[in-house]
Amino acid sequence: MNRPDVIESRPDAPPGRAKMLLVDDHPVNLMALAELLRRDDAELLRAGSGAEALELLLVHDVALALIDVQMPEMDGFELAELMRGVERAKYVPIIFVTAGLRDAERRFRGYEAGAVDFLYKPIETDILKSKVNVFLAIDRQRRELTRLLAERTEAERQARESEAKLQSLASRLERTVGERTEELVESQERLRALAVELNLAEQRERARLATDMHDHLQQLLVLGKLKLAGGKRASVGLPAVEKMIHETDAIFAEALQYTRSLVAELSPPVLRDHGLGAGLRWLGGYYMEKYEMTVAVTMPKTVEPTLPEDQSVLLFQSVRELLMNAWKHAGTTETAVVLEQTDDRLRIIVSDQGAGFDLAAVAVTEPTGGLSSKFGLFSIKERMRSLGGSLELKSAPGEGTIATLTLPLRSGVDVITEKTLGAHHLAPVRKHDAPYSSHRGPQRSGLQQNAKIRVLLVDDHAMVRQGLRAVLEGYEDVQVVGEAVDGRDAVRLAEQLRPGIVVMDINMPKMNGIEATQEITARYPNIIVIGLSVNADDDNHRAMTRAGAATLLTKEAAVGQIYETMLAVRRDFCPVA
């Protein structure tokens, strides 16, 4: 059996360096990881198996362990469980590194074994280094705290042995204790800030990935469906070609649905676009349905705060974790989320009538305390503290659980009311609307039923505009009179070209489609707006119809429905007398 070894950095490196343990049964992976993480302020301990890792943990104080999950004889989960039985290693943070599938059961097992994170191969270098930096910073703070506590203990011992000097040393000792206590509090605040920043960094990275997928991959898939729509018309009378195009179109539709779900998992667009209230409705009405959990979401209908992004993200994450706790541990399929607001604070209550638990057994203030760690309550409480808020729990065995998140509202936080909300949140939603339903009522306009339909296309993706143009120009009674690249451009071209119909994308830079629709329909009531979005969810539908759009289609549905929808809204907008 190979002996574990230590990779030493430069001989002139400073003493008292942190130690990281790297465990992988593949020497090449171990060497690559070691080279990636080599640094002057840390020693790297390498082990090719779980047994070698335990040998090292018996003699070294380790700041962080990066452990491969899939290893022979003793896998990473087994090693983590054994570490919890070793006094020297029981509190070592563990990041699992795996090339395995991203299934929830493996993640749950890893977290129960004591993991703080999972990284999947291939590893993203910047993310790994960022996480390592955080844990090394925590280790430095821990060692500093140990040093300070040792100094305090020594001072107290000397005071007891020198009773004769007690009077003269009393004031000095008091000052020392005060300074040390202040340093401890400051250190705790720094640790809390580091943890929150790590959390927000992860959420920002998720949002970036989701945006990249929406702005590129989903638009390419939509373009593919648009191209196939043209192919369908050209393949009439060619059964084999028609079949192939139909099958390819189904593949594109499935890929679009998959990317839409993946984007929602990474960073729900509804939270970014419409705020915390809409995010909670999505969480209760869509996300938890996957787990067969019914969530009743209650919130004010005529008032909703607009919170800073960091507050919305952290509150949303906390509610999601509480709901997942209910799903995993409460033994019930029904929960409730209530959002309340007073003049100076926001309160979110997550409750269930499930199994409950003994609050006395949950040491919420102890990060390594049993149930607290298992339920993630310590993380939620620290998260709320970082925002100046709090987490309160009420529970008892057999009587369910009530978790209350309270957040003081910052000075100057806007409050959206029904008057100011406009197109964004308040209209009732029907889950299964037809592709188009009239909401303007019969009106007359300058458009003639038999005249060509003059269309302005608005989308910040040139390929999508070209695809839509190709589809629409296949109809003799349609004339595409212009293309706009964002909302401002759309307002300008609407004034110049006076089209009959504007096909408007929602998500665009400078001015989004909702704002542009509101301005165009207010200035030019005779112009009809049809909204388009990759994610035509309830909140986007509400926002567009209240802004004045006739309807909202998904870009996927627009491939086959755009022409028929244009005819329908045109008939409703300018009926024949």
C-alpha cells in the first residue's frame, strides 16, 4: 500500500500554514488537483485511499478535505462518516468531488455524512479556488480565535495565582477581556459575511449560467424550430421528409422544455424579473409540485415590497430550504407560505401540520449541533442575521412546525401598490388560456380586413428575427415592414412605420418588451402587440396583457401559431361593421 505523503511548498514559506487534505485513488487526478491548489500559505496532504487519509488525519489538523466519492474499498461517504468519529477530524469541512450523476439521493447522503459542498467533474477552476479561499480564511479565523482564547485562559490563570496583584490587575484584565470579546464578535461577523458572500456568489453564477442559456442556447433552439416550420411547407407531398421534419421538431421541442426547466433550477427567471412575491408563487405553484407537495401561498394582493436583489435571493433560498425540510422530514404533503408586511418589516411564515420535532434538541446556535445541522437551520438563521433579520421556530412532536422569517425593511424600500404596479403582478391568471383571447373588446381602427398585415418584429436576437421573418413572409397577406433590436428601437420604429401588428419579445436590453408595449399601446391605440417569450409563464402573461398586449405566445408555440394568432387579434381589433 502506498504511504500518504505531504507536498511541501517553498522552504522559505511562513510557518503556521493551513493544511488541505486531497483524497483520490487516481494518482493523475491527485497530482492535477495538487498542482491546481498549490500555494505558499498552505500545505497539501495527499492520500490515495480512505485508509491513508485516516492516517494523515490522526496526526494533522486539516482545514479542508477534498474527497473523491468513488473509490475502492472505502468510498468518500464512508470516509466522511469515519472522520466524524475521529476527534481531530470530526469538524473538518468536506467538499466531495465526483464525476458521478447529479442525483438528489447521493447529494442527500453526502450532506448527511458531513459534506459542505459538492463539485462535479470536470471542475471549474475559478469556483474551486474561490471555495478553497473561503475555507482557508475560516481556518485562519479559527486558529486566531484559538490563540485569543488561549491568551485569555493564561491571563485568568495568572490572575488566580497572583491574588496579591489582583486589585492592580483587575482593570487591565477587564480591558483585555473587552478587547478580546470585541475581536471575537468582529471575527464572527466577518465569518458570517464571508458565508453570505459565498452564497451570493453561487447564486450570481447560477444566474449568469441561466442567462447564457436563455440568451444563446434557447434562442438557437427556437431558430431551429422556425427553420423547420419553413421546411414543413416545402415538404408537402413528401411523406418521408414530412416525417423526418416532424420528428426533428419534436426533438427541438423536448430540448427547449429541458433547457427551460434547467434555467428555472439554476435561477428562476420569475424571481429575477418579477420579484420575491412572484418567486414565492412560482415556488409553491410549480417547483414543489415536482415533489408532490401542495403549497398554499398567501400574500397581500394590493401591496408588495421591491427588495434589493441580495435580500430577495436569500429570502427565496431560505423559504425553498424550509419547504424541502417539510418534504423530507414532516411526513405531510401540504404546507403553507404566508407573506405579511407592516410599515417597517416583512414577515414570511412557512408552516405544516406534520411530524414536528423537539425544539430543545435543536441547537440552532451550534453549527455542528445534530438536528440543526441536519435541517440546515443554522445556515438559515445566519443568513437572516446577515440581513439584520431573524428566524423563529415553533414546533413540537406531532404538532407540526411553524418557521417565521422576519426582515426589517431598509429605509427607502419602495412599496408597489395596485396603482403603481401597472403591468407586473396583479391581474388574475388563468392557468390554461387559449393561445389568444380578446381582452380589448370590439374596436375600430385604420386597418382594413383585406389589406396586407404590416408587421414590425422586435427581438434582440438577429437570428430569431430572421427566422420569424422567414415564417411570416411565406404568407402573401403579411408584410414585414421593419425589425427592432430592443424596446427603445421598437417605440421609435412604431412611430415611423405605424405597423398594424408588433411582434414583441419580452426580455431585451435598454427597454424590455413590457415597458415598450405599455408605451406603444398608450401612444398608438390602433397598433396591436403580440408578446413573445421563451418562458411565457403566468407572471409574464399578466405583465404583457396589462401593458396592453393582445396575448403572449412562447417562441416555441409561435412557430405554428403566429399567423393564426395575428389573424385572430386582427379580427377582434378591427371587426367588419
